[in-house]
Amino acid sequence: MSTVRLFQCPRRTLIGVGAAERLPDEVKRLGARRPAIITDPGVAASPGFRIVTEALEKAGLSCPVFSGVIPEPPFEV
């Protein structure tokens, strides 16, 4: 017996210079108060990732990070 799951992609995507600084406004617009970031170690170590987390912290959004995702996981995972 299979389980049906629903996956929805975001309807809004911010790109370009300054997009990370606008992320807190988007989080608040969605009504989220405790966002979490789930990523892999490579992304978590990137300079861009630091910009994102600093923007969230500056806006007073506590944001736990789980960076243990296996990048491009094999099918068996």
C-alpha cells in the first residue's frame, strides 16, 4: 500500500542583490515565528548562507539550522 504525499513548490522566489535581506519580511508575511533551515554541510559553510542567517537573526527570528543533509543522496537513503 502506498502513501500519497503532497509536495508544493513556493509560489514566490526572491532572487538578486539584496534578496537575503528581504527574507525576514517574507518569513513574517507567511506568519512563521520560528523558521528552521535544513541544508547540507556545503551550503551551510558558504558565505551566502551566513548572509541569510544573519538577516534572520537581525530581524529577531531565531532560526535553528540542521546541516546534516546528505547532498545528492543515493536512492537507498
